[in-house]
Amino acid sequence: MTTVRCSWPASGRRLTQQVTQQKRGTQERSKLKLLVPSVGVFFTPLYLEEAFNFQDGRWRISSRRFVPPSFNDIRLILNSAQLLSLVRNESIQLITFDGDVTLYDDGQSLSDENPVIPRILRLLHQGTNVGIVTAAGYTDASRYYERLHGLLDALANAITDNQVEDPKVIILGGESNYLFEFDFHAENFLKYVPRKTWMLDEMRKWQEDDIQSLLDVAEGALRECIDSMQLSAEILRKDRAVGIIPVTGPGKQKFTREQLEETVLVTQQILDLSTPGKKIPFCAFNGGNDVFVDIGDKSWGVLSCQRYLGGIEGSKTLHVGDQFLSAGANDFKARLACTTAWIANPAETVALLDELHLHSENQRQV
């Protein structure tokens, strides 16, 4: 029989100490940092014991006889711990979402019947700002309408029916390059926001020549991967991104996971060693059946959303995404900007928002 043993109170104390020492600028001396040198930033304390009890009540983790707590169990426990912290401190002001695999299935769109839509409307009704920070990079609002039409139409209908008033919904595309804001009166319900009005001060230092030089190096690395692995792929170059996609036509093939990850890692290494790669932040990531290099990353995207919406703090922001593995995962960098929740599919996103609502209701009754 497997016995689940974990010192949740001790773990919670170490996390609280880490948060306290981060505020003082002495986090390098924390016990958690000594135990786990690679540990990142914690924006809030985490209610680990209560989170375990909550997930145990759902999945009976402690009742299993032979299967110990799994990676997915730990992932869901940490998600619950983060939600509990945000709710207990009444601090959540902004929730940002990834697109593919988070709000809708990979390569699909946010259709009218998607169950996440009423959950997002509920957040807006409660006064929470909503952002979609996605790798999809378009300068044309109609392209985002194609991907998100179910939500945008639902927002317009909710305004017409007086269910919500002046909802704050923004889309940050290309990781951190194109900002659109929901506008009931605009075509496709989206208004383009010029980059100069929302860019962070550090982003203004990025020179266009350096950006294009980085994309040139990335394109060369991608072509090298196509040649060395004999990929049936073609290069797609944009103004702030470059990537490989399967060759179109009847012979279109799906890349293997190993091919995608090898391409990401090769390209990442070449860019890390390059001169423009030392000047310009970038994100090389596996998109499921493509590989792209974007200027900036989701940490810059989330930070830009926070600034545009009035300077929301990382401790009052939650980013929800499916890609948090360090290799080729573009949600990973969002951990530098705010609290995060790691989901595996759109159904988990729905369950996460329902759990957030449940904890909020319970907190109101305290």
C-alpha cells in the first residue's frame, strides 16, 4: 500500500519565506533557494495543504494503493494552491489565457458553443480584466475574429443585453507584438492599438536592424534543420517572426515531436550564441506542427497587458496556459511576469475557472 507523505506546512513556510525575502531583495539567502537553486519567482504564498485536500477530495489521491502521486496530481495541486492564494487575498484583477490547447483545440477556433465562453463572461461581469496572449501574430483584426469569433460575438450580445458594461478584453498577438482591444463599435469588434501606446520602456530600446538580424539568423538555423532532417517544410517569414510550416498540398505531412523539439533546440542554441540574440529577447517554440521564433516572449506580453490596463501587479495577475515545459514551451516565460496555472487541455481550463468561482464563493461566506 502506498502512503502519501508530504510536509505541506513546512513547504508552505519555505514558500512564505521565499516571498518575504524576494520583497526584501534577499531571496538568494532563502532556504528554498539553497534547496532548489533553479527556483523561480513566487508572486504569492501558496496554500499547499488546503490545495492537496481539495484535489484529494476530488481524485482520492491518498486512497490509491499502488499508484503514487503523479506529475499531473502535483500540477493540479499547485494550480489549486495558486487559486486559493489569489482568492484569499482578493487580489485577482487580470487573467490572461493562451489560445491553442488552452481555450480551444490545437489549430481550431473559439466557437459559439465553447463552454469557456460563459466562464469568461462571468469573470468580466465580476470586474476581472481578460487578456489573450497568443503566439498567433496578425496585423489584421479579421484574422483574430476568425480564431475568437465565439467569444467576440458573445461579448457583443452581452453588451446589447446589458449583461456586461465596458468589458476589458485585450488580445496580445505574436507573443508581445500586436495589441487589439475589444470595441463594440469596431469592425470585427476589435480595435488595433498602436505599438507606441503600450510598449514597455525596455522594448523601445529594441532596434529594428537588430530585430531583422535576429530573424535572419533564425531563418538560417531553420533552413539548416530542414536540410539536415530532410523535413517537408517551408519557411514563413513575418515582420516580427519566422518559422517553418509543413509544405502545403496533398503531400502535407505532420512533423514528429522529435523533429519539432530538435528544431527548437538547435535554433535556440544558434540564436543564444549570436550577436543579435544577445540584444533582442526572443522565443523559439514548438507550435504542435510548426516551429516559430518570435520577437519577445510571453513575459513581455503579459507585462504589456498589465501596463496597458493601468499597471496591474504580477501578484494580481494569473496566466493560464498549456506550455510550461522549459524546452520549446512559450508559456514558460510568463512565470517571470505573474502567477500561473498549468492546464493540459481546454476542458481543464473550464474546470479551473469553475474551481476559481467555487473558491471565490466560499471566501465570500467566510
